[in-house]
Amino acid sequence: MLEPSQTIKKVKVLQFYRTYFPDTQGGGEEVIRQIGLNVSDRVDMRICALSPNIDQPEEVQMNGITVLRIPQCFELASCGFAWKGLAQFVAACKWADVIHYHYPWPFADLLDLLFIRRLGKKRVVTYHSDIVRQQGLLQLYSPLQHSFLGSVDAIVATSPAYAQTSDVLQRYKSKVSVIPLGINPNSYPEIDAGVSEKWAESVGRDFFLFVGVLRYYKGLDVLLEAAAQARHVKVVIVGAGPEGERLRKKAQQLQLDNVIFTGRIDDQDKICLLQLCAACVLPSHQRSEAFGVSLLEGAMYGKALISAEIGTGTTFVNINEETGLVVEPGSPESLALAMQRLSDSDFARDMGAGALKRFEALFSGAGMGSSYEQLYIEQGSCVQ
């Protein structure tokens, strides 16, 4: 217990990632937001991210948290780079007690080596994913990668499965802990009945819902091919991204009148669709999909889940025949069969109830926030 002369000092934390709201809308951005919203007032949280949509650095308030936005100059192999605003970034790092990186992002490793390491700050990393696609570039990047991960004070994996199956995390297992991702239902807006009815009229009910950035590893080609095999099943695809135009053309080629692309929508619209759907489907077929926040959102609304067995956190969230169905990765046939099974409303309802129960037990935003707060306090100093 503190003596009267002692005071609580907030631990100052700077989260740093290559992208954030409002420029992009994805699971990584939601994780950063949820961490910020779910720590207590013992943590003074700020966020720094690149933005391709501004010319000069700017500070804005989002959800009561100060966000430093730095202009992105260019992007190479999904890695954003910047040079404007680096002075402001370094100043933010000097302010912080703990710098919280979100990996992978090689530019952050470089900034850490050039500017941050010498400041003597505590540094923690949330390890979201292995680098899967850019194997040639990985060979060049590997020395910097291991210099960075070897030097940080703590590494967080988002699921036991990823901690156990990642060769990189196994190399640093002495400093790896697991904090599952979580979301707080109270951080999502109330929906307007009129908006919900609009979506019901537009897309109907009891469809299969995908929400996410349209990227190569999301398995959306597989989803379209599965929809071609199960044409009585309706699929709604929410999100934008680099694969969007190609996927729309493929849907046209397959003559899929049972697939709807909505593009990027706001949170209220997303919630309406989550409430209207029969199940949430995440057909990601590569380890770049380390967890699947959209699965958590579906579980939070009591929806059955479909995911592929890729040895990552998706299977930690979705337990086959308990919270939904786990299918063979890259198999349209397996995915089509799963959607057909969950077209049975009673079965879908039972799986949704299981998903909600598991969500409440393991994936609360408050639980995640408390675990990160403890980590920050262990790394920083909160009593003076």
C-alpha cells in the first residue's frame, strides 16, 4: 500500500504502427484502438502512425487519445516509409516511458536502430504475424529483423498457437508472453433501427459475412469459388483493399449473383450486418492471418464462425463444432460444405451461442487491456 507521501505516476506509452484510423480500417487498427481504450488511467496512451492522406505531420484526438499522424512518402512490399515528421516521432518517443511497436513493419525496425535504441526507452512488441509472402526480401531484412527483436524488452504473441508455431518467436521464447486479442462491446456504437432496416432490405438476412481488408492472404478467391458451388447461399463481402478490383472481376466471370461487395463501410453499418448475418466467414489460407479480429466481432454478436486451419490464432478463436466450423485451407469444396451446414438455422444458432460463450471467457477488451497495462507497468515505472 502506498504511503501518503507517495504518488502514482502514470506510465506513458506510445503505440507505433504503419497505419491507423481513419486512413485504413482493419484488424490491426482495431487492436491498437482497443488497447488504448481498455487500459486504465494509470496509463497515458498516445498513438503514432503513418498516413498517405496528409502532407504535414498533425496531432488529432481519436476516442480521447492523442494520435500523431506522419505523412507516408511511399510504400514498398506493404511496408510504409516516411521522412517528414520523424522529428515529431522522436519527440514522442522521448516523451514515452514505453514504446509499443506492432510487428511486422521493417521501417519501424530501422527507425528503432537509427533513433530510438539510444534513448534507453523500454520497448515492447506485439508480434502479429510472420513475414510470409516476401521471402526474397526477408533474406535481406533478416539481419535487421533479428537485431530489432533481439534488442527489445518484451514480445507479445496474440495466441498460444502462434507462439508455438512461429520459428521466429521460438527463437526469442524467453521474452515471449501471450496476450490474446480482445474487444469491448461498449466501444461499438449503438445502431439506428432505420439503418438496420435499410441493410435488411438491401442484402437480406442469414447471409455469410466477410469483413476485412481485401488482401491476398484472406482466401477470398476460395470464398468466391465456394459461392459458385453453393449458389443458394448468399455472401456479403465488406471492405476495401488491393485485391478489390480483381475479386469483383472474378465474381463477374463466375456470374455470382449471390455475392455482394459493399466496399468500406462505417462501424454502425458493420454492426447492422453482423446482427443480420447467419455466420461470419474468414477463409484466410496463409499464416499472415495471425488471429482474425473479425472472428471476435462475430463471436461478440453471437454468430457462428467459419475459418481455415492454418495453425494460428484463428483456430484459437474458432473451435470446430463448438463455435463454428474449421475447414481445409484453400479448399472451395470444404468451405462450400461448411456454409451449407450452417444454413441450418438451429445449428448456426447453437454454434453462435458457443462462440459468444468463448468470447466472454477469453477475449474481453477489459482482459486484454489489463494484461497490457500490467506489462507496461512492469517495463516502465509507475511509482515515484
